[in-house]
Amino acid sequence: MDAGDHDAPIAGIAAAIAEPARARMLCRLLDGHARTSTELATVAGVSASTASVHLAKLAERRLVKVLPQGRHRYYSLHDAHVAAALEALTVVAGEPHANFVPNTPERLRVARTCYDHMAGTLAVRLHDRLFALRWLSCDGAGYDITRAGTEGLRDLGVDVEAARASRRRFACGCLDWSERRPHLAGALAAGVLQAMLDRKWIARDLDSRALEMTRAGQRAFRDRFGIAL
């Protein structure tokens, strides 16, 4: 197999993402919510028939998956790898600055979903704090959790064993597009987000990727991690 054979799948995926309407659909799905083709047609600004063609192309390239339910078909990102690739492309697409100055809307910059884990200023600070507490370690290829981290995250309600048993990557850094620094990604990060939602430290915005820190969350992040926003 020559170099051209290796490059062909990348070129095909890049072409699928490159079409503006399809790119808008994919970015809208970054909040982790599934949507119908009608909803995605509205997001993309195209007709229902055109949206169906676009979604078929995205499904063919394993960028989205579809779940039939009753009379409707719901589309979502295929997996966390797609979400990470989209997040990275958003960073690459940003205009270069000598000194980086975020221009992300404030609500999204503070905290938002990145597929099934948390991104934004809060997530980046939590990422750094978990390393400062020695709850996480880095071996160069990815992240692992220490004994102290296992106990600490279990105490927060994170199902560490389920995250480790997942077929996806356990823990890694994901370059945050608004902060240009890594936040925590992987199965462990998904567990952290779910635990914080369960404890009502943060709440989802129904109409966007934004996450809102509750009063209980403000106290918890300040007292447990020394993080104040």
C-alpha cells in the first residue's frame, strides 16, 4: 500500500466536513444532543431533501450515526473521536494572533460541552488542578489516574471503573478552542461531567453548548479545588 492509499481516507473525511452546510451540522451536534434531519436542515440553512443528502454523506464517512425512533431519525456525532477532531479543527481555523485573545462568547467560554465532556475556562482550570493535586499523571501517550485521584473522584461520584472498562480512550488532553490549552477528555472526563450534572454543580443550557455553574457548584469548585470564576 503506497502513501496515496493512506491519504485517501483522510481526504474523503476532509471533503465531507469541508462543505459549509455539513460543517454547521457537525458543529451543532458538538453539544452531545441528537437532532432530527429537519432540525439540522434549519441549522444548516438548507432544504429538508438537501439535508438528507448531506447527512447520508456524513453517515457514510462515520462522522454521524443515526438512531431511528418511531417516525423520526435522530442524528448525533459518531463518537468522541469525531468530537475531538472537530474541536481541533476549530482551533486550526482560528485567526492567528501574536498574543492570543479569546473572542468566544462569554457563556460558551466559561463552560460548555464538548460532545460528552466539559470544555471552556472551568474545564481547563479543573484539568490543571487535577494535575496539581496529583490526581492525574501523564505518561506521554495519555493520562492515567493515581490512587489519590481514584479515591478523590470516586468521592465526587465518578464511576472510575466504568470509565476504565470503556472501549474508548480512558483519559487524555483535548486542546480547548477558546482557551488554547488542554482540558480533560476521554471516558474519565465524560464521567466527571456526568457526576457534576448529577450533583447539580452545573446545568445544561437546552439551546446551546453552554453549561452554567450553579451556586452549589461555585461553592464546591472553590472549596474542593480552589477554583473561582
